[in-house]
Amino acid sequence: MKHGAKAGRLWASAETPPLLDPGPVAGHPRVVVRETVCRSVLNQSSISDYSLNCYTGCTNECVYCYARFMQRFHPHAEPWGEFVDVKVNAVETLRRQLRRARPGDVFMSSACDGWQPIEASRRLTRGCCELLLESGFSVNVLTKSELVMRDFDLFAGRNGRIGVTITTLDDRLSRLWEPGASSVAARCRIVAEARRAGLRTGIMFAPLLPFLSDTTESLETMFECAADLAVDDLWVDALNPRPKVWSSVSDLLRREFPELHEPYRRVLFNEGARAVYRAEVRNRVTAAAARFKLQDRLTGCF
Ligand code: SF4
């Protein structure tokens, strides 16, 4: 449904919304920003009871991002990472939905980073977290943005967890694979500060980059870091061959790691090689977790 005449320039449609504001998003001058209205923002989820996304698109621009599939439903001329649609009525929509929704766990966020740079001025994720926590829902944060620290005050004494995703502890690799996200050091700082604030914490090591961040040495560095941070919950996931992901991964490999292009293709798309690869990585993960006495906190591994 378009909201052309009544709602002025705001659209809620499967079509690309009209351009309102070509930037600026701090640090992302190329990003195209559009405003949309949504009919629902709290959605049932297979990951948790609910998921909530205040934005379509994500300027963290991760090369391996599975959320690229959103472009099937919300086509954009710009490539993934260079557009953000802002659901300007997210907080009001959530307030309406909460009159009927049964309290549960809300994953924040499943198809964007709720604390990506534009959230600094829009404050929609903050507004939704506030409403949810006040209404007895638990909020399960997963982010790569240090902006989340702005909102720790909301979580104090409430039911929630502050989680960060870390793909690698190697900053050079991180800049290549997730150029718009906060630095690895900043993500570790989020966990340390959350813990200091008395909040439950988590780290998702994902996706492990084949032959780059899935070696024994790399995994041990990650688990050592998790142990130092005394994180409460850990998850690990492999890189999966999801729709639209391979073309961007393939481009980066050809440019930066040409010798890995074929090995990646094999472990992603050859069923036999993939099964062997996953079993080997699982064994290395289990061993690294055991070495740092973190088996009990590893609540999910592919
Ligand atoms: S932070 Fe998440 S949603 Fe955003 S680009 Fe990276 S993987 Fe995709």
C-alpha cells in the first residue's frame, strides 16, 4: 500500500520508496536514505519469539550479509550497504502491536544492525527497546556498533542481553569483510562495558571465514578473548551459502585472496567437501572452547 497523498512523502510499499534525503549518514556519504511507514514492526521469528527491524538496509556493508535477500522484497537500485529505508513510524506501530502481543523474547535485529550509524539521529531502535523492556519483553541485542552503549541505561534491571558479532579479531580482515561496522576493539569494549554495567552479555563468532578465521590459532585467540571478557553466552556459526551472498564473497576473494576462491567454492557448494569441512571446524571450535573452559557458555554451534 502506498501512502502517497495522505501521508505526504511517506511510502509503505514493495516498490522502492521515493528519495527524501540523499545522506548524510555519518561516515557514509554515499548512502541513500529514504523514509517509509510500516504496518507492523514486531514480527514472529524462527530465531526467537519475535524479531524487530527499524530499518531496511544496513550500512555496515558486510560482504557475507545474509540480509541481502531483503532486496527481493524491497528492490533498490543501490547495492546492499548503500541504502537505508527508515521506518519512521516504528515506535508508534510497536506501541499499537504491544496492546495484543504476548510478552516474549525479541531479537534485535535480524535483517539490519539496529544500531547502525543512522540510529544515532533517528533513535528508533532505542524507542522500541524502551517500550519493549517497559512492557515485560526481553530484548536480545546482536550488533556490531558501539552506538549500542548509548542505550545501556534502558537495560539496567530489565530482562535483556547485549550481544556482539565478531567474525575475526584481525582488524585488517574485519575492514575488508565488514567495512562499515565498528572496529573489533570497539566491539570487545561493548561487552566489557555491558558487563561493568551489570548486563548479561553474549558474543556470536560468525560467520567463521574459511581458511581465514577458522584456524586453530584464530579460534583460540577468539575464545581467549571471550574468556578475558567473561562473556555469559557464546555462539559460533559457519559461513553458509545463502542467496545473493556468493557474488559479493566471490568478488572480494578474487580481489584480495584469489588463491582462496576455489577452496571457498568447494566448501560452500560441494556437499561432500562441505560436510567434511564443517565437521573439522566443529572439532576445532570444541577444542578451543575446552582449552579456555568455555564449553558451558557455548550455547550454539553449527
Ligand atoms: S551488520 Fe548484519 S545486517 Fe548489517 S550488513 Fe552486517 S551482517 Fe548484514
